[in-house]
Amino acid sequence: VNWALTLALIDVGTEGSIVGIAIGQPPKVTSNDFEVAGEACKDEDSSWHLEAFWRYQASDNIAITPGLLVVTNPESDRDNNTIYI
């Protein structure tokens, strides 16, 4: 299971520029028939993907896109540290 919701606004700052945010859940195993040492393998925790970006249209041929990505509980495991990009 995975999903994402994105919202973007166009022509912010300059014509052709885009500001956006996204929130979603990276792929997560909720059920399967695979077992290791007699225990079913599934993701007990939930991971979240959060993103914000601004594509600044500097000219007709050049766009600069700074952004921030955050992934909480990577690999759907709360023992993993949050990732910031």
C-alpha cells in the first residue's frame, strides 16, 4: 500500500514558477504469506513522506528547484532515524 497527495500553485514569484507540498506514505506491507522463523513479515509501523519545493523559473531555459524532503520511520520502522534531504 502507498499513496500521496500533492498541492501546487503556479506562477508564484515569477511566471512559470511552481510552489508545492506533498504528503504521503511510502510502500508498506500490510499482509502477505511470507514467514521468517515462523513469524509473518509485515510492516508494524507507518512511514510518512513530507515534501515542500519551489521551482523558480529563472529564464525560459533555466529553473532552480530548492526543496525539503522528510521521511519519518524509514522502511516503516520506528527504530530508524528520520531522514532529511
